[in-house]
Amino acid sequence: REICQKKLLICPWDKNVTARLPGVQPLKKKCLFLVDDAFNQQMQYRDHLIRENRLKVFQLNIIAQEAATELLGLVLENLSDTRGYSINGSKIVRPDGKVISLKNDNELIIAGSLVQEDLLILDWDKKLREHVLVGGVLCFPALWTLEEKMNKPMSRIHRPVEHYTEKVSKIVQRMFDNLQPDTALWRANWYLYSNPELFSPQEESLSHTTQKSFFEGNFWVRVERQTLLKLPKSGSIVFGIHTFIVHKSSLTSEQMFSLKNNPLISP
């Protein structure tokens, strides 16, 4: 499906602060969940995937149920001040007019039905001394599968990522350890694709490399704005992913120039 934003609001390869790994910056809590011009189509697709591909887009370890409930409360708190949403008791009306009940499903599924962001939950594992993925609603995976990464630590999850070195892994874990409930962080990554499909699960044994040959034909740019927040009660980390996809024709001339000259693109 071609569900695209009209323009790319975040261009992570264009600035040093977002281009380097891990490229993390402070974020205002009220900006955790975005509503952009692709909201209606993305949310309709999320509804379809949750209904038709539930086992592929939703996983939850029983130990993370408390965090899932707490996360839904966080989402509702944010949406109460978000333009376009209407909260009436146990019914939420999204900006696209769809009514979501707070009582008809697991809290994590409900949260993932309210916002454009995919939502992942990570818990500290004393034995591994790392945060482990214990739950998620992942409708728009960028060439990975929720099932394959579930109950694995961050270092193992990112094993296929070429630039996720041991040094970067230690920096990320230190950042997780120091994250406080009153702060939120964000970063962004990007890829080039030959098609705009949002639901792109792929086993990690396969690979995807952004190459200069993409520029010779039709391509789309996929950018993920990733957010991090620590839940105050459970202590779990919430990892949010807001996906932007734009056709090459929607890039500005400056964005296209810096993209073509990016050193991370393989020959």
C-alpha cells in the first residue's frame, strides 16, 4: 500500500546531531505522539493489521501486563490535550472519526489503536544486565519481526545492524539505565526502499542495504522517529516508533543533494 506523508518533516541524515549513533536528543512529553497528514490512512491500515494479522503485530509477555496498562494511561493522558481526539468515558474518538473502546481488548492493543506510533515495552533483566523486549504492538516493522526479537536483550536484537557496535551498545544501555520518568528522548533513522509498504516484516537472516543504485530508479525514503520514556510505576521503558514514508519526488532539492552525498550509502 502506498501511504505516504506529503513531505519529510525529519531529515536525520542532514544534521550531525541526528546522523551519528545513537543521535539521541531531549523530547517534550507532549510531543510523544504525533498526528501528521498520513494519520487517517495509517490508522485504517493499523486497524486492518491488528484485525487480520494480530499474531504478527502483537506480542506481550505476561510480566509486562502491568506496564501495558500503565502505558495506555500515559497515551490517554497525552491525547486529552491533543487536537482531534475526543474522550467520552470509555470511548475515544480518533481524529479520523473512528471510535475506540477502552474495554474490548488488551491495553497494549488499545494503545496501538489510538496513535500512529508502534509501541514496544522493554524491561530490565538482572541476569543479563540488559533491557529485554517483553511486549509490543508493531504494525509497521522496518524489515524485522516482533516474534523473532521478543524476550531478547538489546545487544542481541541489534546484532544484524552493521553500525550497532559494542561501543554503541554500551552507550545505549547506559542511556536506558539513566533514563528518568520525568524525561523523554528521541532519535531518528532512515532507509531507502524500492516500494512504500509500511508492513515490511523480514527475518534477520535476510539483509537490506541502502545503495546508490536506488537513485537510478523509483524509490521511497522511510524515516522512523523513535522515542524513549520510562514509566514511573513499573519502571519499564517504552520505545515508540513513528514512521514517515515519502516518495523521492517529495524531497526538497537540499534533502536530495545531502542524501546522494551521504557516506553511509553503499556503492
